[in-house]
Amino acid sequence: MAEYETFIGLEIHIQLLTETKIFCGCKSKFGDEPNSNVCPVCLGYPGVLPALNEEAVRLSYIVCRAMNCRLSENAMFERKNYFYPDLTKNYQITQFSNPFGRGGAFEYESGDEIKKINFHEIHLEEDAGKMIHQGGKSLCDYNRAGTCLLEIVTEPEFKTGQEAEDFLQAFRRTVRHLGVCDGNMEEGSLRCDANISINTPGMGLGRKVEVKNLNSSRFVKKALGYERKRQEKVISSGGIIVQETRLWDEDRSVTRSMRSKEQAHDYRYFPEPDLPPFRPDKNFFAMIENSLVELPLTRRQRLVECLKLTPDQADYICEEKALADFFEKTVGLGADPQLSVKWLMGNAAKELNRTGFQKADLGSEGCPLSAERLTELLMMLADNKIHGKIAAKTLTAVFDENKNPAAIIKENGWENAADDGDLKVIVQKILDENPKAVEQIKGGDEKPRGFIVGKVMAATKGTANPQSVQSLIMKLTS
Amino acid sequence: MEQDDLIITAAQAQLELSAEEEGRLAAAVTEMLDYFSKMSEVDVDNLAPTTHALVTDNALRTDTPNQNNNQKELVDRAPDNENNFIVIPNVL
Ligand SMILES: [Zn+2]
């Protein structure tokens, strides 16, 4: 069905990780009692004055800069007028004529290719409250009203739902890396709407339909795939696409028309008289430059090229900034990159899971596993002071006892059964005690080998390196 | 003012007008608009719009929570509330 060209654009809203709301000092927090974080400003009482949160501005400019936008030197706020009780003022304060960022582009991976998406603009606005509709009533909770919301609008350049989904995931990783948003789609701190149109190739954009309710990145591809097919069917059968907003119905896997009123919205934007324009100076822009971090895609490529991680390993490590930082710290401290990544993907991940920590907690104060501790453990392993099973046991103990690996190993006498000399004596002794087994081994029977290894392991309380034991048995029975 | 414009404006202001009101208001609103149309006679071609009477420096606030304990009172002032929610007629 390559008869038509598809144009998809995304509108992404992210809740910025500020302590307080955009125009008042109320806490910006998810999950509190209804209307516990409200004040006259965010409830729209008459006579109040909004005051812009400097951290919201800083985080917004960081995103604009990371997306390579043109940064505004004269940003304005406007009132967008609409009547709906999710905002009590009858208008939303947003940016219209001079948003913080315009233009810009971002590279992301889709399949095996690096693709590029251009942005239309990025602007800051206040979020709306939440409502529960039941029976004849609507219950309003304004805890979210006035929280800091950054809207990122892409150009309609995605050709498939897959591209849109790949971009969304890369974007989510990036804002988490930048530390500006937690990216939690279930809790709504990252929300996504899409617009999609199809047309005969070469004819430009078609009539666009907005698709809302894409609150999981998985829905993006499904909803857009469905919507493209629906539009193809309408046009192929001689129909006309209605410009409208449709909701994705995940249960039935269809988009449904919202049947909104006929006439287009007229929000009657006008400059917000209560907020002066924001005119950043040189120092502000320098501070934004300093706040930038290496973005996941670049970092991933560097880890593959410089530290020889496989692409899958690099993907895993770069999923979380905290994990990537932790990994690079262990390497900086002297851990072997391959050993470190294997342990982070294996036993360390298992231990984090068991003890209720997240990968993002690595390197934080509350987490027993520090980069120093993991490096200490991995270096003992690399130096053959302990073997793998003991290292795993030690890692568990690090989480349970919150102590350094070297101390744990010492306390428990878990060092590799001494040097080869000591081990040789032990193996010889066990062989001497089991002449029948020795006879069988010499006769080519492999079975008693395991029995001897077991005896040696018991005698050394599990500290002997099984491979060394094997080779000693081989040597001493030949 | 055209009848259509009046109906659209009323809809955006969430007003329901009867046919009688529509007739009466169309005339009244036209009169008001004529009165203000005097302003469009002024030549503003080379003027930047004035958006603020007083533009001072960037007015920013630090990101620190304030302590206000009047949430209950603020919710109580709404016409109806229930379990901390403000209650309104169903708008869905
Ligand atoms: Zn407030």
C-alpha cells in the first residue's frame, strides 16, 4: 500500500522536574491528596500575580539547546483563552509568539539507520488540573494545575509509526539523561499526541487528524498504523478525511472520533500582561552550555568505539544515565570494561532487583553497591584472587551487609585457596585418600573427576578455583 | 456583526442564546464594535505593540516551596466540595 505518502508529527509534553509549580510556590508532586498543593495563584483567585520559576526556565532552555533549537533572547508568555474547568482562570498561560526554542533537529536510531527529525518549536506552559467524571458530577483536583509543562512539537516528518515510536523512545532516554523529566508515561509525566495525514506522493501534506491518548510508546506505532490504514480506506473509496481529533482506544485497538464542535478553536491569544518577557543575558546562556551532558546516542557510539562494547551492551548501559555514569566510573577506576558490563547486566542487575533498587539508583548514596566496590570486586576476580562463584556470593553480601568486598572476602576466608602450591598439596592429599578414584581416572574414566573436585572444594570451603583444581587433577594423575 | 459571528462568539464564551436574545444582541454588539472601531483609524504601522505598561528586568522566582496552609479554606470557598475535590456539574 505505498500508494500514499504518510506525514506524522508528534506533540510531546514533559513535566519538568522542578520542586514547585511554574508560577507559584506550591509543590509539584504526583499522587498527593486532592487539592493539597494549591494556592490562590494556581486556583485562579482574582487579584493574584504569577511569578516565573527560574528552574523551569533553566530546564526548558537545556532541552531547547540539546535539541539544537534557536534559543530565544526575548521569550514571551501569552494567554490562551478557553473555557474548561481543568483550569480555573479560563485561560492557560503558555508561549505563542516567542517560545523559548524554535527550529532545531535531533538524531535518533531507527532500525539500523540514524534518522533526523526537525522541530517546529519548544515552549513552556502550565499544566491543567485533573477531573474525575461520575454521575451528574465532575470532581476537580488542581494539584497538577500550574505544574511546569514543556511542549515539544516536531515537524510532520515521520513516515511511519515505527519511526515515531523509535524517536519517542530516544527522546525519553534523552530527557532522562538531561535530568529534566522522569519520563514516566504511566504517571503522565511524559505524554504524547500525534498528527497524521496521507496524500498522493508529491502533493504535500494531506488533511491532518490528531490522535490523542497515546500514553505508552507502544501505542504510538499501533495507533498510527491503524489510523494510516483507516485514512487509506476512506480516500481509496472516494471519501474525504475529516480534520478532527481522534482518541486511541487501546482495548479495541481503534481510533475513535471525539466529535468535537464544528468551528475551529479560536484561543484569542494575547500577551500575558502579568509576566514580563524573559530576556536572558550572556551568563544565562553560558550556564545552559555548562549544564549540557553527552546525549545517549553519542555516548553509545563512544562506548562501542572506545571501550569495545557490543551495540547491545552499549544500549543497555546507556538506557539510564546513572548506569552509564556508574559503568564509566568503574572503568576509570581500573575495571575491565567487558567484565564490568557483564557484571552490571548479570549479577549486579539481579542483586538490584532482589533488594528493590533501580538501575537509576546505582551510584546514589542509599545504594550499597558503589563504583568503587564493584571495581574492587572485579579487580580481585581479574587478578584471580577469587573465582566467579565467590564473587557472586560477595556481591550478595555487599548488598546485605553494606560492606566493602575485600572486607567481606577476608572475614569469610573466601580468597582463592591460596596459591597453586597450597592447592596442589590439598589436591594431592585428596587423591591419596581416594586411590580407587585415581585408578579409574588413570584408566580413562572421567566420572570420579567430579567427585575429587567436590572433595577439594569442600576442603577449601569453596574458595578453590575449579579450573585450577581440574588442571591439577589432570597433572597429578598423569 | 454577522449572525454567524455572534453565534460562534457565544459558543466560545459558553453562552446559550435564545433566538430573541440573538436578535437583540446582534444589534447591541454591532453598536459596541462600531464605537471601538474608532481605534482602527489610528496609524500604528511602524509601532511595536505595547504589551506591558512597565517592563522591568526578568522577574524570576527561586524554585523553593512556600508554606501555605489555607488549602482547606480555598476549597471550601468553591460552591461545592467532596473529599477535598471541588465538585461541579458533569462537564463530560
Ligand atoms: Zn499554587
